[in-house]
Amino acid sequence: MTATTSFSRALSRQLLPGGPRPFTRPHSTLLRVSCNCTSKNARPFSLRHRANLSAAFEHARKYATAVEKKAPAKPKTRAAAPKKRTTTKAKAKKTAAKKPKKKVVKKVKPKVKKVAPEVALRRKERLANSELRAAALLTRPKQLPSTAYLVLVSQISTKGAQLQQIIQSASEKYKTLSPEERESLNQTANANKAKNEIEYKKWVESHDPLTIKKANNARNKLRKQAKAAGKAKVYSHIQDDRLVKPPVNAYNFFFRERVASGDLKGLSLAEGGILVGKEWKALSAGEKERYKGLESADKDRYIEEHKSVYGIDAPFLRASKA
């Protein structure tokens, strides 16, 4: 009788521990194990048979696992440490750092507005007139009323009253003043006049003589402009004793002599001028020589004083040098 021993899965796990899968049947027919019991009296599956079977199983397991063994993994090699870069310090060349070039910004010239010739001419005239008035020194000190009538006007004038009414009222009152009232007004006027002279002299002397001379020249021009425009504007001459008197010519010396003689009394300036002019023309060259000598001497006086007072040469000398 042939007895075939069957193996359970549990037995295979015991016989082949750690195998990849439970072993019930070898892959190869050579490894199949059969137990044939020919003797009736033989023990079924004795200890000896178990030992032989265990050895056969062990051989089969080693064979099966040898096929399925994986190739050993290659040993991990440590990544080589990166080589340190050896940097050689190059000699730093001292090179002057180039400054960045500044961008040249083109200046845009402002567009000049074209001005009409007439407008430009008026502007030029206004500027010249402004400079002329500044040179004329028109801001003189305020004057106090220096006559009895002006003192009366200042006394009766009130704020907000019209000038015409004030003048009319002052004229009517002035006619009816008593002698004592007139005397009082005269005393006040004389005191004011003295104060005005002091203040005026201080104002004049606060400027140098050359500035006063230029101011008088500017006032002469303003006076002519006002007369040409028909304006009754008064630009009085600044009185300054420091100013150099202009030179006198031969004819003026003769005219002064004739006026001082008294022969021209009762004659107007125009009538006296006509008469003296005729007499001058009637003089001989020898008679005129004396007056020409006076003219030459006075011219030398003017040149010397002009240089010492104003600090510059006389105008005709500057013209001759130029």
C-alpha cells in the first residue's frame, strides 16, 4: 500500500520558516517526496522518516531560495566631497573708478514773446521816466505852513472836508481877523519857517553834492516834459550852497555890469536884454578883451572847484579827453 503524506500549510510554515511563500509542493519534480510503505508492519511516518523528510525539505528550500535570491545591492559609495576651489588672490590693480557721465540736458530757451514796437517804446519811456524821477529826489521832507494864511488853513481844516470848502472858509475868516490874531498867526508862521529851513538843510546835506547836482539836472528835464505836456507841475531847484557855480562868459560879465550901474531901471528883462545886446555888439575888440579875461579866470575857477567838490572833471574836459 502506498501512503502519501499530505502537508498542511501550517506544517510548511514550520518546516520552512522565513520562506517567500508557503511551501506545499516543490517547483521541480525531483523534489517531490513520496513515502511508499511496502511492509504492512512498518510504522507510519516514523521519527527517522521525519528526519529524512526534514532534510529533503531543507534541501528543497535552499534550492528554491537560491533561485530567487536577489543580486546583492552595490555598496553605497560616499559622494566625494567637492574639491575646495583654490582661489589665488590676484593682485588688485588700482584702477580709478570711472565716474558715470552726466547726461547733458539741453536747456530749453524760453520763447520770447514778440512785443509790438509801440508797446516796447511805451515801456522804455516809462522806465526812463521812473529812473529820472528817482534821480530827482522828489521825496523831500514835509514842510510846515510858513505864512499866516497857511497856518489859518491848517487850523480850520478837518478830516473829510473838501479842499475848496476849506479854502473858501479860510479866506472869509482871514479878512475878519483882528490885529492880535494876525500877530499870533505870523509868529507861528515864522517859527515854522525856521524849522523848515533846518530840516531842509539836513535833508540836502544827507546827500553828496554830486547827487544834488544830478537831481537838479533831472528836475530840469521833468520840468521841460511837464511844460511840453501842458501840465502845471512845479519841480523847484534844490538849493545847496555846496554846489559849484557855473562859469560866466564875457557877455554875462558885461550884462551884470550894466544892470549894477542902474541904467536899466524901469525896464523889463526882455527890454534890458535887447538894449545890452546892442551895446555889446558896439564894443571894440580891445574893450571886449577885459571881459574875456574875466571869462578865462572864471573858467579856471570852475574847473578847480568841480574837481574838488564833485570828485570828477568838468564836463567839457571829459569831452575833450574822450
